[in-house]
Amino acid sequence: MAETNWAGNHTYRGRIERVRSVEHLQEVVAAAPRVRALGSRHSFTDLTDITDTDDGVLVSLVDLPTTVEVDEANRTARVAGRAAYGEVATRLHAAGWALGNLASLPHISVAGAIATGTHGSGVGNGSLATAVTSLDVIGADGAIRSVSRGDADFEGSVVALGALGVVTAVTLEVEPTYEVRQDVWTGLSWEALAADIDTVTSSAYSVSLFTRWADDGIEQVWLKSRPDEAAATPAVLHGASPATTTLHMLEGGATQSVTRQGGVPGPWLDRLPHFRREFTPSRGEELQSEYLLPREHALTAVERLRALRDRMSPVLQVSELRTVAADAHWLSSSYGHDVVAVHFTWLRDPEQVYAVLRAVEEALLPLGARPHWGKCFVAGVRELEPLYPRMGDFRELRDRVDPDRVFGNAFLNRVIG
């Protein structure tokens, strides 16, 4: 039976081998002419696949153990790369520790999320990659090499799209466990957002704005606040109203699948994601895209996307606006800039979605927007290279670490060259 990604829009071409141990993984990598690693399969393209002309192997890490080893003195945790963030968070919390941020889905793997620059939200919060202090990576010869913060190759090795090897372990910064409350507001007008977008997006530890780009503005504002922060007030949110019941950002979505709302404090791992780990996240049968652009261009991006509403509406389920702090990872979508991320949840209709994406990219790429590597986008290396000042340095690192392109594929050829 053919195997697909999470969304069901991509069927894997490569032979899939489930490895039983890190040693088994090393043997498989050393023997294969081409290798790509499968994590939670939450990429929406052929990013993790083998090129159809290759006699390669896809290594599934699902059978490897989930390990979480806390170093209290250094405030770090060494975790298995294949582990889902939800698993890691549960174990950390039980031991009295926490991560500084999480993405909207707790189902995604640690290694896959950091490799693609995946993020949560918050004006002071970097992408998930910014919590990484070291990586263990299996190279083309099957040997494990470690890369740590401060090493010359580190900032090119974290957000690396799987191009430098298979990540088996990641060390993450941790902090003492904490609580978060989640409040949802409705009815924020475009005029109110334009009047003070910086205040709105900084009104909580993590802020998400959901819209379908209609004239009535932002439909839902999700605020995730830590105990030392005051909850946003109506004055801050310029006329928006507090929700009186639990809301899902997707029309008709099952509200039992979203994390607790209503301002009730709870553990960080049960509030920072949008979705509960025990439920299918979002809707499942969908496509996703996301573009991250310098925050100073946020309102221009909003104006341009509102003008595209009629083009997008037949296939758009919802959009989400979030903020991410700048970082120094060469292929990060927030490299060198504090950014606003514009996310699109589409119907699972690839032909129509990609037709719309051409118009979206014509609007956003001139503003410096970089696509999320794990989601749907059209741009190739010609359009992307000007957006990534260190792409040439990444190519040089890749040439040195994997000269024979054991970890290469068609996706990397299109976007890196």
C-alpha cells in the first residue's frame, strides 16, 4: 500500500525502511546511495522524499525510542530527534521543566520542525530552532558528528532541510515549568489593526490573528499569556469583544480539538499549541502555506492580500497572522529580521491552490517574504536566493559535509540548487 504524508496530498516514491536503533540507522545510511528521513510527515511537498530516479531509501524513525534527558545545571534537555514535541513537553513538565515556546501543533517531530524553521508566536519568541544548543547528525558515511552552539557550522546546520544528514538527537534550552492562560477575542476591525498593529501583536506572550480577508477584519484573536502578564483589555484590542464560548479557527471545526480557552490558567504544554495532542490537528485534509516577511511591511502585506481575497476565497479555509523574533540561522525564514508570518490553510486542491500561490507570491516576495520550507510554495532558487544572504555559505557547507549529495533530492535541487 502506498504511503503518504499527513495531509494525503503527496505519495512517497522511495522505499521506506523502519530502523530499530541508531546503530541500525547508521548502517542503512552508510549503505544507501540516497537517503531522506521521515519524521511526523507534516511536510506538504516532496521535501522529505527521494527523487523518483534514485535508488534510495526513506528511513522512518518511528520505532526509535523517545528519550528526554534533562541537565538541570545547564538548563538543557537532550531529546530524540524523532520525538514529537507533545511527547517531549509531557516528559519535561512531569520533571518540572518547560520549553519557551511551541508550534500550533504538538504532533510534529523535533528534528523536522527545527530543520524547516517552524515556529510558534510572540514578538519576543524566536523559531523553535533558537532553542537548540547542539545536534547529533548521521552523515553520509554513517558516522555521527555533533555540532554545538558556537561552532563555525552551527548556524548553518540547524535549519538545514535534511540536506546535511539525519538528526538523531537535539539539545534544547529549558526553563522551569510555568502556566499560561488563553483568551479569545472576536471582531477586530482592519482599521483598528492598522492603527496600532504593534500593540495588538505584543498584547500577550503569544498572539494569533485569524482572518478570511473579508471586510469585517480579524475574526478571532487568540492571546496566550504567562502569569506575569496582564490579560489584554478591550482598550488594547480596539473594540474587539471577548468570546463567550470555545472557538475553532476553522468554520465547523470540532472545538474539542483545540486547547483550553476562556482565560483558565493551565500548564504551558496545554495552552501554547492551538490543538490538543490527542486529536487530529486542524482539519487534516488540507494544504498549508506560510510566508514570513519583515514586520515593518506587515500592513502593506495585509493590504495586498485583502486585494486578493476573491482569488483566494474559493480554496481558503482561514489565514493566521503571527510574529516571530529574528534569529541567525542561515536558512531560517526569520533570519536577520523580526517577522510577521502569514499562514494559509487551504482546501486540499493542489491545482487551484498553486494557481493562487503565484498571485500571493507576486504580492509578498517583493516585500522580502520567505516561504516556510515545509509548506506549499512556488518560488525556486532564482527567487529565493536574494532573500537568504547566507545561502551561498550554506551551499559551501553542504559541499563539504555531503559532496556526493547522499541527502539530496528534487526539492533541494529546486530551492537550493
